[in-house]
Amino acid sequence: MTSNTHRRRRRRASAGLIGVLAAITVAGCAETADLPPEEKDAINAGRNAEVGVVSADNLLLISTAEEEPGRLLGLLTTTSGEPVEVTFADADEEITVTVDPSDAEAPDGYSFEENEHIFRTSEAPPGALAEITVSVEGESEELRIPVLDGSLERYRPFVPEG
């Protein structure tokens, strides 16, 4: 075989490999491109955590600026058969809510979208991570949750008034 034949084979193999890599890369984008808007909303922007018998999903803070009010968003569910108190604390304030066991009346848990809770001041600006402590029945976990502002349409209704 001549060196030209080897070069052609290497070029074909390289072209084939590039084609396969491109197809794999584009396939990942295609998974979310065709999702309806309500399913795209289900993609987490926030932080998930398990603290004791409580699962906290998509926790985030909505605020216009550091030191401005910040609204807590997310969803809490519990595996307990009894109501559970959950406390969220930042550097200078606490918010306590009661999470009832999931049942026919509240199958989706405790939603901060439906139940407004606002910290007087956000400890971090939008685009940064705010430190909060989540406590449940004597167990605590320190979390860093995203701070978002109202620039994304989905979060505009939750921007607290300062």
C-alpha cells in the first residue's frame, strides 16, 4: 500500500469519528429542544437536599439585589406520617413552615410558590449562592442555594417588593 492510501483511510476514519461525535453532541440538545414549556419548567434551577424525613427540591431565592428582600422558592415533601416543622435560616433570620404528609389534599407537598415566605434581606446578589441552614427534627444541613432575579419570565411573579 502506498502512503496515499493510508492517508485516505485515516481521513475517512477521522471524518467518521467526527461525524459520530457531532451526532452524540447534538443528540443531547435534541432531548430538551422538543419539550413543551411546562416540562422545561420542571428542570431544576435550584438546589435539592434531603434533611431527615424531609426532601427539599429546587430551593432557590428570588431577589433584585443583595440586602434586598428575598423570596424562598422550592418544594418540600416528607416521608413522615406526621406533620414536620422545617426551619430555614440565613445569617439573621429564620422561616419555619409545617410540612404535612402527602395525601389526597396535598399530594405535591409544601410549595413555596403557593405559600409566600420572604427573608427581609438576601445575603447574596442575583447570580450568586446564598447560604442557608435547613433544620428538621434536630438534623441540620447547610446549603448554598442560587439567587435569581426577575429577568427570567418564570420567576417574575415571585420577585418580592422592596
